[in-house]
Amino acid sequence: MAVTHDGKEAPTLPEDMNPNDTDTFYVSWTDKLNGATLASDTWTLPTGFTEVSTVSGVSAVSNGITYLNSNGVTVSTTLTAGKHLLSNNAVFSDAREITRSLYVVLDANL
């Protein structure tokens, strides 16, 4: 599933995460490149979340739509409830830095 960031407020994903699973989240930077490329990125995770792996500059597919220039993080968590903010800070080849965030809701009943 994909959500659009309006540049003002971090979106909340419409599908909850089962805290007993790992899940992967992506942020696409295509609309911010403006001729630059992704140089590097870092993820900021809330306390209680663990980074399992990351990918950068990949294509992510959601509902048959491909999102280019995406950074992804696979996470696990020891938490069982709550709304939590994950952020990706991207550095571009022209030295710009932009952070995009998203909220993930945990549901132990999934």
C-alpha cells in the first residue's frame, strides 16, 4: 500500500503492523530529485523498534505501481501497541537534505 506525503504532516499508514512480524517500509524521493541523485540516507526509528535491514535507491511496488528512487527499512519491534514515527533522512548529490516521516500503528490482535 502506498500513501502520499503532503509535505506538511507525516501520514499514518492505513494498514496496522502486527508486532510479532517484521515489516518493510519505503519512502520514494523521485519528486524531490530535481536532477540530483540519492547520495545517502539514514533511518530514525522509535525506541522499541529494531532495524533489520535497509535498502537505498531501489524501486518499490505497491498495488501495481512502481515507485522509483525509494529507500526502505525492514523493522521488528518489541512493542505491542501505539502509533510510532519512522523517519528517512535523504542526502542528495547537490547537498540538499530532506526528511520524510510516516506513522505506523501496532495492533497485537492481527
